[in-house]
Amino acid sequence: MSGNNEDFQGRLRMQLCAAPMMKKLIPLLAAIVVPCLSAVGAEKPNVILIISDDQGFPDYSFMGHERIKTPHIDKMAKESLLYTRGYVMPVCSPSLASLLTGKLPHEHGITGNDLSGGRSKSGHRELLKKQLLSNSVIMPKAVTDAGYLTFQTGKIWNVKYDDVGFTHGMTDTAGRHGDAGLKIGRSGMKPIYDFIETAKAEDKPFFIWHAPFLPHTPHNPPKAIFAKYKGKGPTPAAEKYYAMCEWFDNTCGELDEYLEKNGLKENTVILYLADNGWDAEFAHKRDRAKLSPYELGVRTPMFVRWPGKVEPARDDETLAHITDFTSTILDLTGAKNPGDLPGLNLTDREALKKRSTVFVEAYTHDMADLAAPEKSLISHVVVDGWWKLIVPGPVKPDRSFSGVPDKIALFDLKADPLEKTNLAEANPDVVARLQKLRQAEWNP
């Protein structure tokens, strides 16, 4: 919109200057017209980033799950530009750090959930915070600097909300996951509504980081929701997980209803992804979901909804990536972009279509060395079109359920979406080409 305003202002000045009798009126007209146009162009959307926690990419109604019901997220997705082939890191903290910084883990330095030696070892959190804040941009701070009120809920990892630049937040102690922030959703949505009322009272646009601890364990869904799934899943654990997905969906519906009732839907951008995957059937006996480089660990649907601004469409081919969210939010809010971020703007579907390759990195749960990501690397992933290459790293997993192939693996995701057949030996040229892409990207 601002570009159109600038063009209009330029044409207006030319027309006025061409009429001698109007020259004396130019300063007066400019004083009236130009500020009005600038005000229109400067109107900023509200932005809400919704981050599901430990949810498998098939585990939504709109993604084809036969049992799980997610009507509210389905509605959001239908109203959005939806990319069903989105990629994230396979565990929480590196994924969230990629959202905060717009970079891959080997660049931002947060490669695992904890430093080796224990979760609460003295000084660990300060070291992790220092590493995170050393990056060229911290997205919430940049959005705050752009004039927004900003609010943190849910998971944030080893920092307080104000450490990373939020003006408001629920995590005010540097706990591991997010402490009081994790109550959002499970204990209601009122803190978000109260914050929005604060932003309205101050006449400021708002940005919300909404990362509820859902459907993450503990899988303790409300009885009424669990009753819908009891006895209908492959295992009792899966049934509880299914119910957790619906519980999370209900909270998304409550949020959307609030936006509609308060006239906020039209000028509020919703962005959605999961931080990493999950395998409902096998829980912690799995070896192809959370912490692993396989599709159930690193793929998620991603969407952006902006009524009247972003045309709804479902895209089942184009690759989207977690780093795209940072660039998109910086662009939407007018925040300063440092210029060294790899992500694209998710609203620019044509730009995403031109990108054929995205990268994922899988590490041990605990980081060996903040300065040497390769010491924790269990695998590299290159997704190029429908080809997916998994290259085992120099380190073995430190969790029994974070499986990796024992040798280089190549999969045709279009024909084999859950990676059952390794095609590496039959396609050495493809492996060699993707290896070159991987080596060019990896630069610790």
C-alpha cells in the first residue's frame, strides 16, 4: 500500500506544479493530503504467531487424519495461504531459536535443548541466553522497536520474555521451558485477551507469540474431549494424544472467536506452524518422529491468514521453512531486517515456488559445545523438490528414540512420503548433487 501512496503523491505533485495558478496552494495541499496518505500507508497489521508443540504433520483433519478432529484450525487453514510441506528442526529449542533469529541452528548456535551436564547446571542458562542474544536480529525485539506492543505466551526456552525484547509476557523467570507461560491454553486464554485490550487502550498494533504447551505431554486432556477418542485409537496413549490435538484446536477456536467478536480479524495476520513432529502410535518408543530427521519429526503444515490481503490457497508442492516466519514477520511489521537472513516472505508464493531446496539439521538433545555445532550433529537433511537426502552426522543420538539412518539415505517423498525405501544406491547422481547443496549450506 505504501508504494501505491508514494506513486499517487508523485503524480499529484506533478499535476499541481504544471498549473501556475496552483503553485501558491501546493504547501497547503501537501500539508493536508500527504499526511493523510502516509497515515493510510502506515497502518500496521496485528500479528499472531501460533506454534503447536509436538504435533505430527498428518494430525489434523485438513491433513487427512481419520480420527483427529480439528475444525477450528481447519477453518483457519482454509482461509489461509497454506503450505503443507513446511520444514522445521526436529526438537523444540533449536526450532524456537530459528524463529527468534531467522537462522539455521549451526548459525544461531542453539543446537539442542540443554547443554551437556544437566538441565540445571549453574551458569548454563546464562550461556544459552548469551549465545541466543549474540545473533544479528532477535525478532520480538525488532518488532517492539518497530512500534508494536509484543506479548509472549507458552514455551520460550531458558530466557524471560523481556530478555528477547517482548514488552509483555508470561515467562518472567528464566525457567527451562517457559514456567508460568506454559499455562496458556491449558488454563484458558484470558492473558491474551487482556493484553489485546492493553494494546487497544494504547492505540498500538500488537504481536503475540502464542506457543502453548499443547498437544505436548503431559497428555491429560479434559474428560469430555477424551471420551470422544477412548477405545478408538491404536493404543491408549494415542487416544490421549488425539484428544490433546482437539483440545489445542479448541483453544485456537476461542482465539479466533475473540478476534471476530472484537472486530480484529480483518487486520490481524495469523501465522501457524508446529515446532516439531510426533508419532502418536509409538510415543517414546518411536525412532522416526521428534528428535529424528524423518518426515514425522521435521515436517509441519504452515499457513498465513490475512483476510483481504493474502489470497487463500492450498499448496501441496511448494517448500516452506521455519526461517521464512522470521522474515515474514519482520516484513509485515516494518521491523528492521539485518539483511543476512535466508528466509522468504510466506505471503509471496511466487518467490517460494522459485526456491527448490530447504535444509534441516538434527542434533543430540544435549549440546556438546556452543562453539562447535558439529560435535552434536546427528544428521543433515536436504529437501530438494520431492527428493530428500539424509546424511548421518559424526555423532550418535543421545536419546534412544531419535533415530537416524545408519548410512546416507535418499527418498522420493512424492511416492514414499513416510520414507520406507532408501533409493541412494540407485541414484548416485542425485545423491552427489544434493551433497554439494548440503556442503555449500553447512558453514559453521
